[in-house]
Amino acid sequence: MSTTEEFDAAVRRHDSRIAALGLTVWVGSEPTFTDRSAQTPEWLNAAVGGAKEQRAQALLGELCRRFPGGLLLRSVGRQYPGETHRRWNLGLYCRRDGVAIWHGPVDPILAAPAAAPELEPWPEPELTAGLEAWAAALCAAFEARGFQVTLLSAQSSLERRLVVRVDAEVELPDAADPCLARPSVHEEASPAGGLRDELAQAGVYLFVLQMADALGRLAPRIELPQIPEVPLCLTLLEGLEQASLACGLATLRVAGYLPPVDASVELTTVTPDPAVIEINTAPSVDGQDFLRRIREIYAAAADQGLSPYRLYFNGTVADSGGGGQITLGGPSPQDSPFLLEPRLLPRLVRFLNRHPALSYLFSHDFVGSSGQSVRADERGTDAFDELALALALLAREEHLPPERLWHSLAPFLCDAAGNSHRAEMNIEKLWNPFLAGRGQLGLVEFRALRMQHTPERATALACLLRSVVAMLARTDDALPLIDWGRELHQRFALPYYLEQDLDAVLQALQSAGLGLDESIRAVLLRESFRRLGQAALPGCTLEVRRGLEFWPLLGDAASPEQGGSFRMVDASTARVELRLRAEPGGAADWRAWQVYAAGVALPMRHETDARGEVQVFGVRYRSFVPSWGLHPSLPAQAPVRLLLRHPSQVVDHRVSLHEWRPDGGAYTGLPEGLAEASQRRAERVALEVVPRDATGTPRAAPGHALGAYCLDLRGLPS
């Protein structure tokens, strides 16, 4: 059996274990992709611009070919303060039973260039006549399905408006009602309370038919109202399909409000975000469905030259820039495991508190109290104490309605500014009465996740989180919170201790009968991008890995989502983890090796993992001097030089950890791929044998610089 087959079989067994418990845990994701070779704003920090929309259209076109039978639509995107227009939002609307939802004219994205009528050869009278015929056919199709249809006049000869009423008793608005002449929903600013279709809420559905410009060509376009239910939506789309085919339309752009979803249909959207194109996947019923779906998405992105990661000149591997969130819920809000078992979410809060690996091991580079996925216990002592009290009060309640659950925990699952979108566990769509249309979906989003390099790794994470939720749904344990204090950002800044903590999570799952097979475990522990390099010493090896840093906040803590400025942090501090372990057959006295950094003897911690004994410690330093940051008098401390000494050796070994090429020269360009990036990182770890300086004496470090897990070179006297 191949590695791929073994992994697929492991995912099937994972699904079987959850199903055996009688649980339904749907899983969605938000993979983000970038053009890792581009240096233009839209691929570095801007949400829109350049050819990003065209790239997204091509990506969605590829997804349409991989998931046939769906309707391509252009729905309303997000708009943040300071943005003059709504962002574009492309969607693929499909039935879950595999039956095609649309056989009508294709979107110009999918059409051959000759399929759309050119602007010049189509005089306005002909366009007007075609529009009239289309509107008449649509009226007839809707009326044949029992709807009340009224054709309205429009200001433009290239526009027609249809009002559809499902219930004949619903009163038709006065012809002078401005709602009937409203501008396109794509042109309006986002209301503070969320987007609402007032006409649709009253049972009146306004369809706007146009001949509109599409890349220099006039093409039919229809703007949909906000349709409340899936059966009604499918019936209306059926009528639209029939009328459009009867009129011989070659192409059709479908725009407007997002369509409704339930367990019978799915919606995948492609949207812009700073530096990336984001895909909001339709939720999958289980791990197998998730794996199938995510493989196609990664493959489609690769076909369009888009990558799930970025490579820097020095070989550093970063995520795409947009994260890789995973969302859990059910086929409907009422069927969400978090609402069926109200005690599940408080247990999950406690479990994440006790296992920092789930917060940091798979995270993006910017973590901590000012990061993108703030832990509930990273907001200070007062917030931690209040969280403990909130959990205790929830435990006392015999009946826990969803609104009480959300209201009790929402103030703690957010960052210091109250932004729930920057929490490691986002519950703004669980049962939030203040988020119109999207707040009460029974969903929990895990945000402490970087964009994963492979679909298998994304699936392994989905299986891990589903298993944790399933385990907690079937337990009565209410473990106490742990006040980690400084240990949270010291011990768990080192990958070794995160790996050990993950192993504890996996053992807990095994004990609960929800263990993950070895092939999934192996994928979870495959963190090669953090590995910098190694140095071979007599009888042992020094392995160097990139640790986590918790960059301090410099700018406004308010977020763009809340009308504030962007966050400015000091990213000049770096941390490396040192692992010293014996080579197979190495000398028994390898433990006598002493490691020095800046003359300070590191108190290496003696640990044991699956490979045997290992010594672990961290070194923190300023890697560069920022133009604006903390400690303006502190110089750069790179390269970091380590001295390794053994009493049986007559020479010392010096390891230099460089931020750039050791010779200081320029790189010829970005790495071609992960293999070349790994090679460049390895070259930055330089080993040389040096004469022993018998006169040298160890240097004492002040207490604030030397902790139990790390030496902070910034705190040493110069």
C-alpha cells in the first residue's frame, strides 16, 4: 500500500470512529493562496489590485471544471472601513446529491471569447429587443411556477426589473417606492448592521436584468435578490435557466445577494484578502469528503500558479499570508455538536488552555497577545480570572441555552480590543444575535492555523480537531484551567515542547478510542519548514530550529474590522531552539558537551522523546534593527555564535547562525522550491573547529536574561 493509500485509509478509519459515537461533525476551511514570486502590493499586503481578480476568476473557472454542475455567481463581498467599494466575491453553488444545479448559459469566465457578443456589432435597438424577449420569457417561466410577476420600467433602455411574489397576498410596493429603483447591491456601502434586502424580507423579490459591460463586451447580467430558502431559490433558478435557454443566451452573469444554503446545497466562494486569494470551502460531511475537496482546491490553485506558502531569499518558509482556518459545526445550526451538547464549548476552552500545542504548533508566525489568534489566557491576569469564573458559572447551570453560552464566553474569546476575529477560537457565528444573517450558525472557527503546505496536512489537522471535539462531547471532565504565566511564552516557544504537548493530546485521543493512525500522526509532526540546519560534532549532532516569537505591539491595537488602524509590531526579535542528541553508536559521554552563547553557559534541559535522550534550550536575540521599534539603542545581534566544548576534546567547535548568506553576498533570486529553500537555510548554519582558548572564562548572565528555557541575548551587558 502506498503512502497516499495508507493516509486515505487512516482518514476513513477516523471517520468510522466518530460515526460509531453517533456524532456528526462537519468541517470547513479557508485555504489561502498567493503568487509567491510576485512583489506587487496585491500579493504582499493589499487586498485588491493588479490582476488578482482575473487570477481569481481563472481559479474559480478551474474549480467549476473540477466540481461540475454548479452555478457560478458573483455575490456581494466584504467592505472594511476606508475601502470605497465592496470587494469582489465569486462563488460556486452546487447540490450535494451530485445532481446539476444549473444547465443554463455559462458565465463569461467559462465561455470561449467568441461566445459573448462584441460591443460594436450589436446596435442598441437589437440589444433592447433581446432584453425585452428575455424579460418576457422570465416572466412566463416564473408565472408557470405559480409566482406573481410584475414587470417594472427602468431608467436605462438596457435594464429591466421584475418583481416576484411567492404569496399573492403580499402587497406590492408603490411604484414610486425607492426600493424598487435601488442601485446595485454591489455599488452600495456596507451598512453597519449588515446587509439586508428589505424587499425580500417583506416577501417581494426584485430581479434586475441588464445588458452590461464585461471586459469590453456587452453580456446579459441578472442581479438576484436575497432569497431566504433553498427550495425557493432552486425553483427560481430553474425558471431563470429555462427562460435564458429559450432566448438563446450564450452567456449569463449571475450577481447579487448570496444564495441560501442548507444541508442539501453547498457554496464555495473565492474572495480577496491582503496578499492572498481566499477560498471559503463548502463544509464537508466528514474527513474523506474534506480530503477529496481540499485536494482538488490545492490542485486547481497550483494549475493557476498559486502557492500555499511563500519563500524568502534566505530560505525562510512563510505561510501564504492569509492563514488556513478550519471551522467545525453541523449540517444545520440545530445539529451543531456545540449546540446539541452545550457543555462541549466550555470543555474545549479548558482543553485548549491546557494544550498550547493546539495554539502554537500549527500557527502562523505572528502569535501572542497582539497576534491574529489570541489565546483566551493571553490577555492578562484579570481576564484570566474572569474566564475561570465564567466557566465555573456555566458549570452550575442545569439548562444552558445557546444565547447564554455565547454571551458568557464571547467576551473572552477575542483579543484585548474585543475583536473576536483575532481569537484562536472564533465563536462569532455560533449564536451571535448581532451578526445579521450569519451569526447563529452553530459554528466554531479555529484560527491559530497557518496555511498548510499540502492538502494531506490540512486534512490531518481537520481530523485532529474533529477527534478532539468528539472526545470532549463524550466526556464529563471539567479540568481546571492552568495559569501558565511566563512559561506559556517561554517553554512553548520551543518546538520540542509543543511536539511533546501534541503527543499528550494524541495519547488522550487514543485513550478515548479516537486515536489517529500513524500515517496521520506522521503528517502532523512533519514541520520541516522550522528546521534551519544542523552541525555534526564528535559523537552527537546539534539541531537548530526556528522557535516562536511573540512580537510586541507598537501601533494601535484596534483592527480594520473595527474601524481602527493596522497593527504595527516589532518583528526584530528572533528565537532559535537548540537540540543536542547523541548519534547512533556515539560516545556515552556526549552529555558532557557544554554549549555557550555570548560566553554564557546554557543550562541545557535534559529531556526524552521518541528518538531517545535529547538536550534542549532556546536563544533569543535581535535579528535586525527596525526603522521603528522597541529599544532603539540595541544593535543587531546576528549572526549568533555558539561555542560547543567537551572536556575530552582539545579544540572547540563554533557554530554561527546567520540571517543571510555567510559570505554576505546576494542570492541569485528566490528559491525555486522547498528543497532549495531548505538548502539555503542549512547553509546559514556554519560549523568550524577553533583552537581552545584556555584563558576564556564563562560569562554570568543576569537573571532577567537567563530563564528556565531560554537565554535572551538582548539582556546581556555589551
